[in-house]
Amino acid sequence: MEVEFQHNCWKHDQDLLIRYVGVSDFVIDPVDDDRGTDLGAVILDEILPHRDGCSHEIACWDGTLSLVHRDLEATWTETSCSSKS
């Protein structure tokens, strides 16, 4: 499973792609069902030990994403931030 996060030019000038390996559970919990998988800006994320590997909870302004997985790989990718961003 892959999760993509777009940059915020005020904080990051790169996008983030996280590839999860051995996903045994995941829940997408949007605040509003019309948002789908767009949960808005990340405000908190936490990775904790779990009997199946790790749990990763990502809290956003418009919902949460929770995953249980064996491992993950994070990759930052270049993007461009204009001076107007």
C-alpha cells in the first residue's frame, strides 16, 4: 500500500511517498464522507510497536488514517515551490 503526501511550501519543498509492506489492517476515517481519501493537512503522526509489526496513525485536519504493517519505506521526491506559495 502506498500513501502520498503533498508538500507544503511553508514547511517542506518535497512530497513524501510512504510504501507500507505487509499491511494487515487499515482504516480511513474522514470527518466528512464527501472528502473521500483527501484528509487535509497532517497535524500529527505516530508510529508505535504492534504485535504484527508497527501501527501508524496519521491525524489530519479532516480525518485520520490508521495502518498496521510489518515495515515501511519513506521517499522524499523533489517538487517546485514558487515564491507565491
